[in-house]
Amino acid sequence: KAGVTQTPRYLIKTRGQQVTLSCSPISGHRSVSWYQQTPGQGLQFLFEYFSETQRNKGNFPGRFSGRQFSNSRSEMNVSTLELGDSALYLCASSSDTRDNEQFFGPGTRLTVL
Amino acid sequence: GQQLNQSPQSMFIQEGEDVSMNCTSSSIFNTWLWYKQDPGEGPVLLIALYKAGELTSNGRLTAQFGITRKDSFLNISASIPSDVGIYFCAATNFGNEKLTFGTGTRLTIIP
């Protein structure tokens, strides 16, 4: 079974721009979660989608948004980028039967200049 | 945001040595997980624990779910070079899809 894939792997943007990151979960997994990883804050939960609905949300500003499609693929969008948004953005998927066991993709490294 | 307290922050050991690390929380969780992250990659799930007191092994790795449900431990026996990386604990509760992560333990093997 193929693992979680994320595109692009690397991205460089400037302040004020917006960005869209993509995640394809493991086949059959309907839950997709997004995390932000920075050296200072560690791994922080952004939001989780299941069957195209946002089920859970972390404490991030409204500039961070996401969506999920009918094939379970998910995207996250960050608008009006700030320098502090530079981070590794990780996507994880889990199955319905073991939804606490989350499997991560390789991440998208976003650099904001 | 909330993070679990993980210690030690870093470890420098020689190949063949055993390793122990732990994770504590002020809150009760009913699932504990341990992940390993290599540079430039996402975390890889090593062990999942679902029951207080549970001891689970995965090869040379052994993890325990603390009786109080507020802590977990990971041991690595006879370390090898590919064990180098950052180990994270994570915890959650049933029905809550959000993982809370520890601060990480960076393992380095000295030649």
C-alpha cells in the first residue's frame, strides 16, 4: 500500500502571498489531519477532516484553512503569509478502525521570505 | 499549544547501548504512541499503546503505557546506527483525532 503523499515537498513564498498544499492519504483512509512543525513550537495540530467535513480544529488563526475532497485527498491553504508561517507542514491519515494511529507523509517545507 | 513533557531532550550513546526515554502529562490519555522522525521526513509510527499498564514490543523497541495513564516509556535495546533520529511521544483520547506531541528526544550515536 502506498503511503501518504504530499506535494510539493518544498515551497518558497514571500510575505503576503498565499499557498496551497496537497495531501493524498493512504488508500482507504478517510481521516486526514494536518500539523505544523517548527523548532520553537514542535508539532502542533491544525485541523482534521473526515468525509469532507472538518471534525476538529487546533488553535491557529483563520488564515489557515483546509478542505477535503470526495476521494479523501485534502488541501490546506494559508493566506497572507507571515514569516512565522515558515515550517514543515505534515499531513497524516488514519483508518476508521484505528483512527488514533496516524500515518504521516514526508511533509511540505514552506519558507516565507 | 499543549505539549507533553519528554525527557531527555537529547542523548549521546555508543552503538550497542540501551536507551530509555519517557513522556509525562498532567492530563490523562487513553492512547499513547511513539514515533521516530528522520531529517527531512515525516514521523514514522513505531508503537501504539491502548491499555494502562500495557507493555508492547516492536523488535528491539519496547514501550509501556503508564498505570496512571499520564505517562509512557520507550526503551531501545542494543542501539544501532540507524536508530539515530528524533523520537516523539504522542497521546490522544478515543474519539478525538488530535494528537498531542512531546517535545522530542534527539538520539545520537557516537562512533
